Amino acid sequence: MKRRNTTLLSLTALLGAVLVAAPSFPATADEVEQLKNGTFDTSTEPWWATSNVTAGLSGGKLCADVPGGTTNRWDAAVGQNDVTLVKGESYKFAFTADGVPDGHVVRAIVGLQVAPYDTYFEVSPQLSVSGNSYSYTFTSPVDATQAQVGFQLGGSADAWKFCMDDVSLLGGVPPEVYEPDTGPRVRVNQVAYLPSGPKNATLVTDATAKLPWQLKNASGTVVAQGSSTPRGVDASSGQNVHSIDFGSYRKAGTGYTLVADGETSRPFDIGTAAYEQLRLDALKYYYTQRSGIPIRDDLRPGYGRAAGHVDVAPNQGDSAVPCQPGVCDYKLDVTGGWYDAGDHGKYVVNGGISTWELLSTYERALHARTGEPAKLGDGTLAIPESGNKVPDILDESRWELEFLLKMQVPAGQPLAGMAHHKIHDEAWTGLPLLPSEDPQKRELHPATTEATLNLAATAAQAARLYRPYDKAFAAKTLAAARTAWTAALAHPDLHADPNDGTGGGAYADTDATDEFYWAAAELYLTTGEKQFADYVLNSPVHTADIFGPLGYDWARTAAAARLDLATVPSKLPGRDKVRQSVVKGADRYLATLKSQPYGMPYAPTNNLYDWGSNHQILHNGIVIATAYDITGGSKYRDGALQSVDYLFGRNALNMSYVTGYGEVNSHNQHSRWYAHQLDPNLPNPPKGTLAGGPNSSIQDPYAQSKLQGCVGQFCYIDDIQSWSTNEHTINWNSALTRMASFVADQT
């Protein structure tokens, strides 16, 4: 399932785009200028400006006086309409631009001019940072006759002057070939290998025979050596590769490098400290995702910000949010919770699996042979609740749980006990935009069976974990879970509209069988009641083969039930078979890992990497890790440890997908407030933030302009505009949190 089915862009009539009914156009090999008067020699016609912008000729340029005090980029703009686009044709979009004063960020788009305002290419250069001439190529995904070129200039507190010249949209140009800098051909886990764990690397080479390798310490001394194993052409990357195994070397240290075929890898450690820190950093991500509370700079230096969506202008706030028209006639206080991703929406289905995964990280620590609950205890995360004698991971999870409870339809209302699917802005906002500066109307979306069962599952799980610390809260969550369960049984097929993707992701799912199984499992594990055991045992999901190639996620939740039924103590009849099913799934993922020259337990059908592939790799690794918790078998421990190497640099792009970890790492994830790439006054994502990773469908225009024809692992770009390959989300970081905690526990 795709997380988004629409762009994360503003929906203003001036600067949007739509797939309109258009005639078929013959492709042309000739380069043809699509714009009129891009040189402004004698006039500015047919360029338009919004009513608050004064534009005219100045020294052979179009110059615009932009007012201050606007909130959004699209609040002030200039552009040209009625441009023709041809599906599949490549275009070169070029312009020169400058501003007074320097440093303003301009959002330049090519889109269509009528509703529903999809945009097909956009860039946001900061003027005068790297020269004032800009040139990009992209391929149009549609035929259209009502396209436009626009320059969004708003969002500045102070008035400024914008000038542009030589604006061109040239059709028929050859597509620009994007070649990422992949660095040395020896690919390693750039973070660390455990002294007692597996140590594998991948060498990209044309050689067909084995090659010698050397492991060097920080001073350059050779400490181990051997020969590579040729693997042939790797389908996930299209590269000819060899594998290197240096697991027999176990001495801890920093600054190691691996040398083979005349190439020296990026440096890495052999040790445990990095994973102890990552366990915490991956969890600390959630504090700066909080809605409804100021983020304290003393707790997260550089990330302090005002509270978002608390009824302080320009926010319209979350304390009394109405439904979409026609959905309900009440308002709910839905303050709090975590922002789902790089936008300002909050979604019960994604919040559900994210909360479950954090709670399960803690629950594993309570029950697993290598679990260390004190490592997740009070004071470990430096959050406002630290020092209250409750494990910090439970405090952080409660911030989302309280929000999930607020999304339940009140008693006395139609569909009482169900949960609203999501709450977000009426329309998409642009980047960058702090949560406290979001001016959009907020809306509750219809209740769904899936959201209701997410609430039932996580609230039931919470009841058993919070009982030692807050009996009243535990009782409240269990009551809410029971109410949600009863409501879902009464309304088993209320699904989210797949077209409800304006202003926020649709999160559409047409089958709640897995969510029913999950909710029943959590209710049984908490209460031990026969009614829930019977539902689990009679569910078709209970004996189904649920560990598929893509792994589990928000739309495939059966594994959440199966993993908990296998590891949380209970008297469920046939529990041994449940545990065996997890081990069988792990065996399959281990076989996949061994077949992949880059060593990841992920090989999607036809090599089509899915949205958020990185977290699916982690989830498959978690199944392997759970098999180790069940059996104690070293092959499962080693497989789980090896599965993280891909995330930290042993991949075709030779980069770590976790911010702040590895010499080269993702740090421009798509986000409205971790937007340093667009606004130097804003930060990059915090350390420990996972990027979504390669996505063969490359839905966003920026990725489409760079990655056409990409193969598997190469369908990724670390740019803030690539929301389909490079967003961060709460459910992706929950996967990282759980796996990081497991790895840290193996020290």
C-alpha cells in the first residue's frame, strides 16, 4: 500500500496542477520553447502576478515587489498559464533569478492551472547561494493543455524584491542522466559491526574471479585478510558484485577500513557504543514530532519550537476540530499526539502500529533472554516527563496513546466507539512550514473499522504495560479497547476512501481481517478472556502464512499479533505452533538474506522496491530477531544483526539511511520543519531519523526528474522534495527503534 496518493503540495488555484482531459500529442524530437516572452525585452505579457504583487519591467527583467507578512509561499506569485505538456516528453526548465535582499527561497513549479491542482515538477532554490542561474530537466507524466509555470514568492515577514529573466521551458530535450556519487566500490556498514557478530561487505567490481581483501585498523596496519566471493550480477542494483566476510576478526576499535580491488571503504567501528546511542536517538525522534506542546531547546538543542495546533494564530487549532462536511455534527479535542511524518497530519492507523512497536520494544525488554528494560527506563530520553518514575519509552508512547483515545467517537453519537481515521489540514501545505505557523482549517475524517481496531489493539496492549505505573490510565485504555472492539464488530467494513487524499495521506485499506486478529490478540494477552482467545483461534489469519516478501506495515498488521502471541506469556492453546510459525517466517527471510549480495532480508517481486522499503527491511529483520528470542539459535541472531548493515551503508548507494550515523548519511528528508535544505534557519532531521528509502514507483516529481528507469536500490535521492523516497515517518522510526534496541541488547 502506498502512503500517499497525492502530492504534498499546496492546493491553491494559482499554482497547482491537474490531470485534465487533453488530446493526444505526438512526441517530437525537435526542441520547442513552450513559454512566451521569457526574456522580457519589451513587456511582461503574458505573465501574471497575484493581486498583492506589483510586477513590471526593470532593466530587461521582470521584477516584482513582494509584500511582507505573508504566511505561505503561494500567497504571492508570478506565472504564465496555458502551457502545453506532452506525456513522456522531457523538458528543460531554466531561469535566472535574484532578490533584494539575497537569500530568499523561491518555489518554482511546472504544473496545471485548474483543480485539483497537482504539481508535476518543483524546485526551491535559495537565491544567490550558488549563483543565480538555474536549470533542471524533468519528464511530464501527463498530456495537458492548461499547464502553467509559476514562481511562489510568499512566506517572508518583510517585503522584498524578486527579479527573473531568461525563463524557458524547452520541450524535446534529452532527459538528464542523474548519476549519484556512490564513493568507493567497497560497501560496508559505516556505523559499526559488533565484535561478536557477523561482518560482511559488498565489493562492486567487474572481476569474475575472487579478489584479495585487507582489513586495516585506524593506523593503517593490516589486521586481517582473505579473498572475496564472486556473486555475479545483483538484481537489486544491476551491479556485478563480490561478497567479503571478515567476521573472524573480533577486536573492538574505531576507524577501520576494508581494502579490495584498489578501493578503500568508508571508515567504520567494531564495537557496541553506536547501537547503545542509536537505541536512544531513534526514540528521541518522537519528542520533536510532538503536536500540542512546545519543544524545549534545552532538551533538544537546535530543535526548540513553539507548540503546534494549540489554537494560537495563525493555527486554527486541534482543541475543537470539526468533521469534514457531512461526516458528523460535533467537534473533538484532538490535541497532542505525534505528527505522522513531514506534514502536519495525525493518523490513527499509522499512529497505531507506531505505538504498538514502541510498546513492543519495551515489552520485548521485559521478556526476551537478552532484554534490558533498564536501558529504556526513566531518565533515558531527556523528555519533559523524565524523573516521574515511569520508563521514558512509556511516557513517550503515552503522548500518542492519549491522542488515539481522543479520536474515538463519543457516546450518544452515530458510530459511538468507532475511531476517526485521521485529522489533518483541509488542503496540502508547502515547505517549509513550522507546525505553529500552519494556517489551514483542520478536519476530522470519517471513522473506519481499521482505525477502530488500531485503537483497540494498542489500548489493550497499553493496559497491561501501564498497570504497574498508573492503574487508572490502564483501566481507561482497557475500557476504550473493549468499546472499540464492540463497535468494530458492529461495523466490520467501514473502510477509508482511497480518494480522500487531499491535505493528508489516504491510508486506505479494504480488508480489516488482519486488524481484527491483531485487536483480539492484544485483548486476549491483556485479559486472558475466552471470547478473545476463541476469536484468535478461529480467525483465518491465525494459521495463514503472513510473513511475505514485503514485510508487515500499517496495512498488514497480522504480524503484530503473531509476534506478540509468540513472545508475550499466555495460556493460548497451540502457542507452540504460533512460535513455530514465526521461526518458519524467519527461516524464509534468512534464505532471502543469504541470496542477496547486499545481505538484506528483502527481495520484492520483480525487484520493485515498495514505499518505505527501509522499514520493511527492518521489519523482516525483526521477525528474524524474534526467532532468536524464541529459540536462542545463533543463526537468527547473526541474521538479525546482518540485516541492519544495508541501512548503514552496505548498499548500492554506499550511504547510511539514518541521519547522523555513518560518514555519508541521509539528512534532507522531506519535512516541513526539518527543512534546512530550504531554509538555513531550520535544522536537518535529528540524529537517528530513518529515511524511507528506495521506492521503484518514484511518485514525486523531483524523483521522476532524476530517477527515471532506476533499478531497485537506485530509486532513492536524498532531497527534501522527494517525498516518495525520502520522507521520514513515525512508523519507519518505530521499526528502527525496535531493531536498534535488539542490536544494543546483543552487546
